[in-house]
Amino acid sequence: MEHITKYLIIITSLMTVELTITESKNDTKPKIDRRYYQMPIFINVCDIVDRRSKVHCYCDSNKPKLATRADCWIFSGGLTEDDPIWPSFSSQSELEHLMFNVRSDDALTFIPAKAIVRLDRLKHLSIQFGTIEKIPPYAFTNSSTVRQIVLKSNKIANLEKHSFSQLMMLSNISLDDNQISELKHDVFFNLPNLHVLHLSNNNLSLIHEGCFKHLNNLIELKLDFNYISVVTREMLEGLENLSRLNLRNNKLTMIGNLAFSELWGLKELMLDNNAIEYISERAFGGLTQLRKLTLSGNKLASFYEDTLEDIRSLVVLDLRDNLLTMISYETIRPVVENDKTVSSVVYLDGNPLNCNCRLSWIYVLRNETKDSSLKHALEKISCVTDTPNDRRLNDQNDEEIENGNVLADDNYEYYDKNDDYNEKEKAKANKAKLLTDIPLESLPCPKELIQSIEETYGHPVQNEIRLKAFSHVCKNLPELILVLTMVVLLC
């Protein structure tokens, strides 16, 4: 019995020691925190299934490193430049086209450079509807493959020095629909293949001299729908290969001498819908290759006869909807006579041209030309008749308005002269007639023209006066046309 008790004590002791050793071993095992494994280490940006993700990309292939095009949507804010989503774009290193569409305010406030730098084949980058207030220096990490950058509607206000720099293959930049007010020096630097630069619909009012001097190979520059009021040759320095310049819908009021003389290769110049009142005689000097010049929708009341003298390649001239009351054949002669093998056209409709014999050249040119576009444009020209009765009526109305403007305080009403002006213009427009609907022989001649001819020739008949007016502006027409003109006018 005594021996049995001893054996039981020994067995119990051994079991206690084993249990203690086992517990001790269990205590030495590391504890696993499974929170670190909620998101996998490798993320395929083309196959994000987590609905809580702020970025979702739709690709032409969801398999890793096979997608070439990704259309990514950013739905909520909070993204930072150090967010782990950007390095994950290395999962699709073959991407050539990458677009970011931002769907909420302040969801993207920077250029995602840490995504771009991992894409060695990227050619086209587009970001739309972000809130990117500025483009910092070297924002695109000097990518050697990017060819097109589109940053439309991103509220960009500031382009810093070298914002676009060292992008050796870049050919196209679009910054339309932003809030850029100033173009500084060296924003565009060392871009040897840049051909197209769009800056439409911004707040541009200040363009520093020489800001384009590094863009020697630029072909198209769009600056329309801005607030540019002055153009000088220094502003356009370096653009000797520019072919197309769009300055429509700005605040230009005049064009000075040699303003575009740096643009030796310019072929199209669009200056429509500004407020241009004056163009100097040598405004377009140096534009020997210019083919198209549009100036419609301005406030031009006169146009010098020698303004287009140096432009021997011009085939399209648009002067519609200005304030021209007279235009001579000498003015448009460089357009219609420069190259008979090429179709040329001059647009003059929408001007308050005076119906008189100084427009006789239009009849002859319409009959002489074989170009249907030119003929159609000439047939749309209208002119305004202003008879003595109309003048007396207008003078009487002006006098009544002037006298009726002095009112007693108790009867005073706010009077807007612009309303009266608009009514006069409407009435004047209503009196406009298609020039070619008016018989040539019924066109009156101005008194000063009659007087000058009387001093030289005595008292000529009306047809002789009309012929003199026409031959003065058509002195360089071919001899055959002059003979035809005499026959038409004297019949």
C-alpha cells in the first residue's frame, strides 16, 4: 500500500511538469494579427473589387500587365500623393492610354506623378474635372514616352516654371476650360516635338514676352475665348514654324505694325469676334505664306488699301459683320489676283456699305469670276441706301430726342440712349438691300466724286461718272475686264 501511494505521487508530479512545459511552449508562440492581411500586398488596378476604393479603373484587359488602356474614375476625396493606390499602377506597366475622370469636388487636387512614373509605355494621359489649382515643376516626371497630355476643366490657375519640361516625345497639350490668367517664362521648356498647344477658354490676359520662345516646332496655337487685349511680336517670339493661330473672342482693339512678323510660316490667322477698330498698314507685314485671314465680328470702319499688299498667298479674306461703309477693289485685289489656279473668296456681307457707284467693281467681279464660292460670297453682299428724306427724318428724330430729354423732376424717366441707337441700327439694317439686286445704272455717285470729275472733264453724264469711279479702283484689272466693264456700264 505504501508503495502504491509513492507511485501515484510520482506519476502526478510528472504530469504536472509536462503540463507546465506545454503551457510554456504555447506562451512562446507569436500572436498573429490578421488585420495586416485584410488587403493583399499586390493590387491589380484593373481588377479592384473593393467597393470602398476611391479609384476604379475599367481596362481593356483585367489580367496583370496586359492592359493597354485604362479609364479610371475617382468618386470621393481624401486621396493624397502618397496613397498606396498610385504605386499599384505598376501592376499594369503596359498601359499606353490612361484617363482619370473626377466625379466629386476636391477628389483629385494634384497630378498623380507616382502613378505616371511607373508606366514606361504611357503615350496619352488625360485628367478631367479635377481641382488641380497649379501644375508644379516637372509634374510629369520627365516621361520619355508621353505624347499627349489633356487637362481640360481642372480649375488650373497657375502654371509654374518648367511645368511642362523635358518631355521629349510630347506633341500635344490641351489646357482648355481652366482658369489660367498668365503665361510666364519657361513654363514650356525643352519640348522639341510639341506641335499643338490649346489654351482656349481660360482667363488669359497677360502673356509674357518670350514665353513661347522654346516652342520652335509648334504648328497650332489656340488662344480663343480669353481676355487678351494686346498682341506684339515679342509675345510670339520663337514661333517661326507656327501654321495656325486662333485669337478669336478676345479683347483686341487694334493690331499694330509687324505684330505677327515672327510667324514666318503662318498660314491661318483667326481674329474674329474681338473689338478691333484699327489695323495699321503694316500689321500683317512678314506673313508671306498666309492663306487665310478672318476678321469677322469686329468694329472695323475702314481698311487700308495697302494692308494686304505684302500677303501674296492669301486666298480667304473674311470681313463680315464689321462697320465698313466702303471698300475698294484695290483693298481685296491681292486676294482675287494672287493665284488664278487656286479658288479664292472674299466675305463682305453684314457691313453697312453705302449703295453707290464705288461698289461697281463687285458687279464686274461677280460676272468675271468662274469660282462659285467667290460668286456666291459676292451675291450675299448688301448695301444701305440713305436718301435725303431718311436723313431729314433721322435729324428730326435726333432733335426731338435731344429736346425731350430735359424733363421735370416729377416726370423724369431713366433714358437709355443705347436703346435708341439699337432701334436706329435695326431700321438701318432693314433698309439694307442685296447689292446685286440693284441695277448697276441706278447706283448713285457721291457728290465729291462728281465734283472731282467735273473739275477734270467738265460736265459728264452719269454713266461716265460711274465708269470713272470703277476704273479708279480697278486700274489693275486685266485689259479685257476693263473693256467688258465699259460695255456693261455704257449700255
